[in-house]
Amino acid sequence: MTLAYFVMEIGLESDIPTYSGGLGILAGDTAYAFADMGIPAVFLTLLYKAGYTKQKLSPSGQQQDLECRWLYKERLTPLRPVVRLEVEDSVMSLKLWQYTVKGRVDVPVIFLDTDVLENPPSFRSATDRLYLSEGRERLIQELILGVGGYRALKALDISADLYQMNESHAALLTVELLKEYRSLAEVRRHCVFTTHTPVAGGHDSFPLQMVRDVLKKYYWMDWGSEAGGDAISLSHLAAKYSCLTNAVSLRHRFTSGRILHSDDIEHVTNGVYHRRWVQEEIKGVFDKYIPSWEAEPHLLVHAYEIPPDELAMAHRSAKAKLVSLVDAQSTADFSEEPLTIGLAKRITAYKRNGMVLGDPRRLAKIADEHGRIQLVFAGKAHPKDDAGKESLVRMYEQANQVMMKTDKVKVAFIEDYSIEIAKVMVSGCDVWLNNPRRPLEASGTSGMKAALNGVLNLSVWDGWWLEGGVEGVNGWGIGRRPAWDALTESDDSEDMEALYTKLADQVLPMYYKGHSRWLEMAKASIATIGPRFNTYRMVREYMAKWYARSNSQT
């Protein structure tokens, strides 16, 4: 079975800035896993020559968004075919570029590029930036991904047995498949749809008339029958034409069912590519005590056998790298001894990035009574998310307030979050904090990366943590553990109180007075999370479910 994986963004390396966050990093991790495991696959995405956004932060936390031009010709290989597709009354030309992920099999990543001399200026810039377009321009980007991606496969003589649409961005792939296969049933046999968000705004929808205008040459589509009222929901389109719609955690299965109005949703919980995210010194410990862990990550269950002093020494090396990063970017003057808490997420309201800073007086009092705290934050607000940018400024204000009240709290902000910065943060912190508003965490993966390095999670009970977290064993939960299908949003004030209580009563006392117990929890973090929450397991589950469902459609 050859899989074609359609995705709007992909995070392969820091200097290939064609990603914004979790969806792209997951796509990159998945590509590496396919290559390692010898699974034939090809990835389709767009070539963003100006990237997503290069973040600059002022001393008061104001975000400046810059283009992120990169040397794509030095990293990608040009391909010979030129692909054409119809847009409104015109024809758009696409160049193709390739990045190859090496492994037991080579996995090509095909980038679609509209910067072709024969295109008019509006077409040439269509793929310039990731996620900055809206309305008609966004619809055209998604037409390029879906229809253009499919035609790219044909032009390259790549035959796929199954097409995975990641998010609704790729849903227009079904337009071309319907032309080829001529029946809903046959298209469904070849398609799967993975939804990665429980936030309604993440499911693209376009006015019916706009879709008719942009796709007027696709005569075989009856858009009126696909519409819900006066709009086309691409998520509903993708689900209708797929044999399998899956969420990315068990909890997310229920939130997705509510959004898509469907009970027929399965789930495969996300994982991370363990070989990419384990820090070098910790990798050395794994190599010594858990031979073959890279080829068989389930062997990480043997982390219990690692001598605690050696794990502690490796973590100190990782923490020293984080302290150096903070010193290079801020005046916070971090050191290696205090409890260091990291949080790195896209800056937006529901992720509540600054919740731990929400009551500066309370946080200062906790540190004064229980021990020093270092907080390191990273993440970008979408360039058009004014509320997210305002929350970033507010975080700076609250950080300054708490540091004026006590010298036992230090706060640093790392700008322009990237893959390389993430590697330093998820391995160098002592605790990884995750506190979005429940139930709006689809899965999350940063906490999995931290756990692989022996870092303890402090997270709301949502997404993957609801499956993987064991209170007081591999980390701690914030607030009440909800039922899987409890979809009422959590209360911000209750969760902030629960976070402060957990820090004061359990996290800080154990860090400063229970060193041996902390190291046992660090080993448990690796042993309980590493064997399950990795992309090897994730890919095997996908392949089993895809194969079973697609064959059941025959």
C-alpha cells in the first residue's frame, strides 16, 4: 500500500520554515517514521518561500511579524514536470520541488510552487506565506494542495492506493478523485480524513458562491448538493468522501463528533518521532542501558533500570543548554539549580499561555514559601490574531509584576520558536506545563517530547494526557479528571487555582525535598510514555485501521 499524505504544512528542519506548529511538526515526525519503517509514502504540501512568520519581540512583548525567506533552492531538488489546474476562468501553472526523507525507504516530500513566470502576479504569490491568506486566496491555496497535489502525483507517475487528508485544507482532493473514480463509494475506498483540532474555527468553510466561482471549471461537481445552507464545509466534504474519519486522541474523538455531527469517528492518538526529540546526553544513557531503543521504542519501558545518578547527570547537561539559550536571549539570569518550568505553544486565547502568571502576588508567595521558580515561555501568535498578541503583552506585564514582588521567580521569553529551540526546551526543563482550556486540546505532542527526556508533565486532563498521565507517577494533572465525553469548557479561575495548589503542595516540595522520588518519577515518565506515545506505534495503528476500513468498502 502506497500512501499519499496531503498536509498544508510540514516541519522537517528548522531552516525549512514551511510549518507553524503542531500539525507541521507531526507531519515531519510521521514522514521520518514512514521512512524508518519501510512504508511507501509520498507527502504533498505547498512551497512557502516567505515561510510562516519570523517573530521579533519588543521589550514589552509586542510581536513584530517578518517574512522568513529561505534558500529553498539549496535544500530542495527541482522536478521536471509542470502541473496545471483551472482557477476561475484561468489556468495556473505549478512547479514541483522535492525533499527526500531517507530511511529503509526514501519518502519524497513534494512541494507545490506557483511562482512560475507564465502565471500572473496574483497566482505567483499564491503560495508565498503559510496561513496568512483568507477567503478566496485561502480557497485557492487549498485548491492547489488538493487538486494540484493529485495532479502532481499523476505527473510524477506515482500511484497511490490511499490518500490521507490532514485537516480540511486538503479536502478538494476529492474533486479530482470523483472525476477519476466516478462514484462516491469508490472515492471513499481510497480516502481517509484526519482531523487535528476540536476548535470550530479550525474547520475551513467557504461561501457557496465563492466555491462555484473559483471552481467553475470543475463541471462534474454539484456544489449545491454539497452545501450546508450557503456554505461549503471542507471538513464535512472530507468526511463524506472518506472511508475513515479519525481524531488524534480518544478525548478528541468526542469533540470531533460534536463538530462534524457524526458518531462514526475513530481515533489514533498522536505520537512523536523519538529519534528526533531525545537530547544527545540522554540518548547516550539510553544507548548504554536500553540497547535498540531507537529501532524499538517500546523498549523504553526499561528506563526503570537506568541508574538515577546517570539520568540526573544527563539532565543537568540538557538543562545547561537551556540556561545558555535563555542567557543569550534575555536578561533573566537563569541558573541550573532552581525548578525550571517550560511552556511553548501557539499564543492564542484558548491555550491560556500565561495562566501561571495570572496572579503575580500568589505566584510570588508560592515561590517565597516553597522555593525558587524559573519560567521559560515560547510561541508565536498568528500574525492576524490581535487578541493573541495582546495576551503576549499581558504576559510580559505580569512577569514583570511577579519579579518585582520577589527575587525567587525569574521569567524568560524565547522569541521565534522553532524545531531547534523546541529540542532545547523539552529536554532542559524540569517540568513541562500545558494548560489549554478543556476540551480544546486535540492531542498535544510537546509533553510527549518532554517525557522522552525524563521531564515531568504538569497538564490539564485533556488530549493525550488524559490517556497517558498517571497522577504522581509520571507527572501531575491540573483540575478534575473529566469523563471522556464531558465537553463543557473548563473554568479558567478554577484551573488557575488548581495549578497554584499543585505547584505549592506537590511539585515544589518534591523538587526541593524529595530528590530521589523526583528521579524515580523521571524514569517513570520515560518508561510509561515513551513506549506508547511515539510515531512508530501511531503509524502501525493507522495502517491497521486504514487497511481494515478501506478493504471493508470493497
